[in-house]
Amino acid sequence: MSNNTSPRIYNKAGQRVQVQDKSWYTVQASGDAEQRTIEVFVYGEIGYWGITASQFVQDLRAMDDGVSPVIVAFNSVGGDLFDGLAMHNALSRLGERCTGRIDALAASAASVAVCGAHKVVIASNAMLMIHNPWTYAAGDADSFRKVADVLDQTTEAIIAAYKSKAPNIDEEGLRAMVAAETWLTAGEAVALGLADEVGDGVQVKACLGQGGVLQRYQHAPAALLAQLDEPAELDPKPEPEPSELPAPPILDTAKLALMITQGCTQAGISNLIEPLIQSSGLKDEATVQAALTRAKAVNDLCVAARLPEFSAEYVAAGLDAPAVRARLFDKIVSSGNGFEIDNSLPLNQDPAPKVQAKQPDPSSIWAARQTVKVGQSKSAKGARA
């Protein structure tokens, strides 16, 4: 789905739910006091780049009265494993009043999270994907051995999360499916015990702006990938009558440029004034205001990723937050700096860089040998003296 359109999301009453722009995430309560239901829509990546466990738990706690049924709907490609485990435990603590609902896709960390619900309902045309955790690291041999140990431990956490939902599942078969990156249909998920019921199929985009992440998986179904190329579905709007058409506004480009200058100065992003003027085209006040909001978000992401030097480039290109997240993620991964557990796989076309052995420098070796010979000659002369 295009990042410039809102997804079509409906609650259990069939009413359309408005989610927060760009985040695809919302928490709401419906019904009167006696029939109150809390619904959470996790429609995005899990973790720092999307919906964090901290945000999820705080929002749910603020809405929860301790007695109302809680429905948590997932349509997520996954993300950070530890955030997924924290969500899993939060749902588990709700007990029997919690239902997990897979509206289109619960992959990777999202599959771990949804299995914390007492009851899991998966739409007939939805999928659940399980696989081993993946990470990137840098360092010496001992560092890589420690990383491998951590990955083994997190694999055990994943297995435990699935077995808590399906205690009778064959563990050997489960481990084989996790290692192979297995995409389960609704019927297969129910047969394994990872879901309890197949619900009605709903037409929901399976990516919601997360296409770049979906492509990192090795065996993503072609039907899901094909949706990345589908045009966005816009809400039909009636054509206005000629008499209703507003008069074209008179643009004051100097005023719009001043708005950008003042906005950037107040936000502490004066270095983005020129890129903003370029990307907004000074079309109108609404466009400029939207560009300012987008620039602030882009700058915050670049600073958080410790790559502030890319802020101007991304703002000038008119990129929004999801696109910047994907680019920053790829830059961080390719740099090899840091250590982060993430159960999103790398792009197939971007294999992990191989460690190159340092090649010998013949000129340096020759110079070193000459230095040794001169030193030995001087020592011999000193001994004879």
C-alpha cells in the first residue's frame, strides 16, 4: 500500500478504524460499560523502527480496566525479537480475556507476540511465518562465538513461546520448520496448534508500507510480494460541481519560504531549510507544513541512528519516515557496527560481507628486511670494536 494513503482497517463491529498516520498502530475501546471491548491494531514493524513493546504495554495499560475483553489484531512482518517476546508476555498476562487476531500476516517477531494470546483467530487468507533469529555483529573470533551463543539462546526463547501456545506440538518438527523459515496457511497454523480458529477472510494489504522488510525474507510467498506492485486503493470522492470549485489561491512564495525558515529554526534543523524549500516546491501552506513535519521526523530518525549527515539528502529527496527507516537500517547493517538481535532477514541480493584477510605488502616487507640488515650490520661493527 502506498505510504500516502490510509489502510482500510475495520473493528469487530464492521466500523472503519482510523489509525495513526504512517505508524499503522492504534488502541481503542468500543461499546458501553457492560459490553466494552478493547481493540489494539498492530499494523506495522515491531521494535525501534515501528511499534515498541514499551509503547504497546503503556497504551494497553492506560486503556485496560482489568475486566474488558482485549482483541489484538496483527498485520506485521515482524521486527525486534525481544520486543516481540515482551508483547507475548503482556498478552499472556491478560489470560482468557485476550484474543489474538491475525488479519493478514503475523511473521517473525509478530508470530511470537500473537502466540501469547489465550485464543488466536487467523483469517482464512492470512499467514503465520516462523523462522530462526538473525543478527549482525562485528569483532574478533571470540565476539562471534558469543553472538552465536546468544542466537542459540534466543532460538530457545522462540521455541518456548510457540510451545506455550501449542504444548502438544512435535518439538523436533517445530525446530525444523523454524530453521527452514516456514510460511503457514490458516489451516496449517490451526493444525499445529499455533492458532485456534480460522476466521473470515478480509481484504487487507499484507505489507502496509513494509515491503522493503518483507523482501528480506528468503521464502516470502509470491502472492505477498506481488502486492508491493499493486496501485494504492483510494477512497472514492464525489466530483465537485463547477460552482463548488474554489478559486485558485494566490501563492506567496516569500511567505512560504519564511514559514520554512522559522519552522526549521524553532526545531533546531536550520541545515534543512534549503532541502525543504527544494522538496516542498513552495506549492502551498499545507504542503509546506507537511514537509516541515516530515523533515522533523526524518531528522530525529537520522540522529537516533547516529547518521545525521544523511538528513539533508533524505529531506531533499522528499522521503517519508518509513522510507528513511529502511535506508538507515540497511546502512547500519552494512556498516557492521554494533550488535542487535533482530529476526528480520537480510535482503537476498545483499549477502553478508565476507571478512577479507589482510593482503601482504611486498614493498613494506622489503623495507622491513632492509632495516633489520642495517641494524645487524651496526651491531656487528660495535661488537668488533
